Amino acid sequence: MEHTSSSTELKKSLGVVDGVVLAASSTAATTSIGIGLGVLASITGRRTPLILLLGFLPMLGIASAYARLNKAEPNCGAGYVWVGRSMGPWLGMIAGWVPLAGGVVFLAYTTSVTGSVLVQCAHKAGVDSLLGRHLDANSTLQCTLIGLVVLAAVTVTAVTGVHKATRLQTCLLVFEYAVLLVFCCWGLFAGDQPFSLSWFNPFAFGSPAALAQGLVLAVFFYWGWDAAFSVTEETERAGDAARGSYIALFTMLGLFLLGAVAFQRVMATPEMSETGAQGLTYYASRLADEPWATLPLVALMFSAVASLQAGIIPTARLTLAMSRERTLGPVWARISARHGGPTAGTVIVTVISAVVAILTVVIPKLNEAILAAVNAIGILVALYYGLTAIACALRFRGLLRTSPREAVLAVVVPSVCAVVLFALGAYLAFYYATLSDTFEVSVDNGWFNLLCPSVILVTGLAVSAVAKWYRRAPAFTRTTAPVAVPASEAESLS
């Protein structure tokens, strides 16, 4: 049985460990390393360790903004609520719609990635065909159909409660991180590619476009650390969401740098970029014989499954927050009396993600489908993180007069991070807009790369218009002047 709920009806059963697990699973370090490093290397060459380090810096500033805003106003809507309060309902809707749509795209391509990993596991087991068809780990169609079965299964665990889901993810994370650490450390010492300090040289990029696209992809690597804030109303202590996100973020930094250096010690740049979705499998085969070479593939499978499940949970909580303010329909705010979560919203998110996953088969090669999805999400992630940082600066702007020292962390740093992210997104959008003269369905076509983020923004404005003039959402009728936090309160949040 379900009923429309207020925020107080969400069960408070989560602690800081649950927040770490949810954030780490959403970031999906093993998947990012095993698949994303090849994508990143195709753009930045041997500078992948540097670009991941540079991408971490604005993320740390954004995390600080999230922590301050969450302590002032804990809400599972996170940026949607905070931006709306400080910058007006239209920008608030964009800050909510972008991660919502981005989450759906993430689930869609992760579904295909999961299918690809399962196909690779089948090949390891000696199964090369199914129902008379050869299994291809780089076939978008085959991998998507197989991944949809897994998506349905993890939806069941997400529906039955966040606490149960995080317990499952904890087991998956322990195994995958143990395997990842062993093989990455192994690669550091056993690799035959010479280490070079030029891997960390910021002046060695081939072009500004490569630097910009690399940084946007690096931001995407870290995307997911804020998942802990989506369950802030279900945590037992106020600061657990922030602590969970910080721990996950620094853990990701260490794993990404370790993985990037290890991969480059074992593989040349062409090997990294060409292996794509099978990068971790190829890396392991260069180091170990069977059956040990299969362990990283199993870890990658666990990571993909955990990130699928973790991606569903924050997306459903965001729709709940938007529905409570009537910017989305009432079905999204239905809370299960038995499980204490938004069951209906969770199922609907899954169904929409499955439809989007099926649409991705227009790109036949999975490597290219992944790159197209990452390009689209990267620009959008930079947009909504930047909006949230500006909301923090506006909310705590009173510190500029009363406590300049605290203002550096609460106002100046978030503002600088926002400017960096906006500049990266704008430059990359301009680069794509001028890259091609005609449109075609190809990851090398600039207009195609702009299509997805453009559609998401336009549909977001359309949903906002419906919320304002049809649903008469309170967010569009109340005063929307920026909310300034008193200096005494702001200082207590630092």
C-alpha cells in the first residue's frame, strides 16, 4: 500500500557507512577505471592521471557547498531545492531536471555496460553463442537486451528498501575494491611501459578542446559522490550525508589515480583507447593467467550491478522531492507503507531508463554509445553542479561582511568552482557546435553530441512551464528572492 507522503515519513535507518556505500556505488570506481580510462585516453593521451587530479579540485569545492547547504536545509531534492530557494524556480527546476534526466541516461548506458560485462564473463566460461547468435561484447543491441534483465532484478532490491540495497552494495564493494587494489598495485610494478612525470604535465595537452573535453569527462568520473545527499532525510544523524560524500570522494581520487597510472604502466595509449569496454579484461590478461585474470572481470560485473542499483535510488528520491512541491505529478510522491520509500517512482524511473537504453541501439558499437552518453552527461553535470555552487554562494553571502575567512570557503571557493564548470561546459558546447557542418548519428559528429543535452534542457523548460501554469506549483508562486542565511547561522555551519 502506498500513499502521498511528506518528507517526515521516509524511514530514518541509514548511517554514515550507508552514505559512503551509496556514494561509492554511484561513482562506480571499478566501472570508471575498467571502461572510462580507455575513453579518457582516446582524448587526453598519457595525461589521464593529471586530468583526473584536476577534475577532483572543483568537485571538492562543490562537495563543500553541498555539505553547507545540506546542514542548513536537509532535503532529498538537494540542488533542486537549494537552487530554487536561492535563484528562483526556473533555475531550480533546471538543477533538478538535469540530474534527473542525466540519471536516466546513466542508467540506460550502464544497463548496456552490465550486459557487455556479462557477455565477457560468458566468453570466459566458454559460451560464445546464445539462441544461435554469436555473443559480441561490443554489440549495443545484445548488451542492452541482456542488461535489461539485470536492471529489472536490481530494481526489486531498490524497491524493498535503501538499507537492504546498501547492505548488498557493501558486499559487492568490498570484493571489487580488494581485487582492484591488488591488480592495480600489481600493474604498477609489473608493467613494461616506463613511468614518466610528463603524465602530470599540464602544458602537454594537444589542444584546448582536448583539455576541456578531458576535464568534463573527469568531472563525470567523480559524478555520483552526491548520491548520499539524496537520502539525507533517511539518515539518522544530520552530518552523515556530508561525511559519506567526502569519504567517497577522496576514496575515488585515490583509486582513479592508482588505476590511471597502473593502466599506463601496462598498456600503451592505443591499447587503452582501442580496448574500450573490455579494457579491464585486457589489462588483467596482460598480468595474470586464468583463472586469476577473470577476477577483475567479476569485480567489474559487481561494480556495474551496484552502480545500476545505486543510480536508481537517488533518481527516485529526486522525483519525490519535486513531486512534493507539485513540479511533478503526485505519483512520484507515493511512499510505500511497507518499505518506506518511493516505490512507484522507482519503478517508473526504471521503465523510462529501459526505454532510453533501447533507443541507444541506433549506435551499433557499445564503445561509441558509451562515449556519446558520457559526452552528454558530462556537460549537464557541470551545469547543475555549478548552479548548486552559486546557490551556496548566494545563501551565505552575508559572510563577506562579517567573516571574510569563512566567506572564502562558503562563497569564494564555490563561486570559482562554478565559473570553472560553466566555462568548461560552454567551451565544449561551442566546440561541438562548430565541429561538424551536417548532422549524422555518430559520436564524431558535434551536432549529435549536442542533441542529447539540448533535448534534456528543452524538455526541462517544458516541464517547468507545465508546473507553473498547469500544476500551479507553489515554487512558482512564492517569493523567489535569494535567501540569505544570517551570519551567526552561517558561521555555525562551517
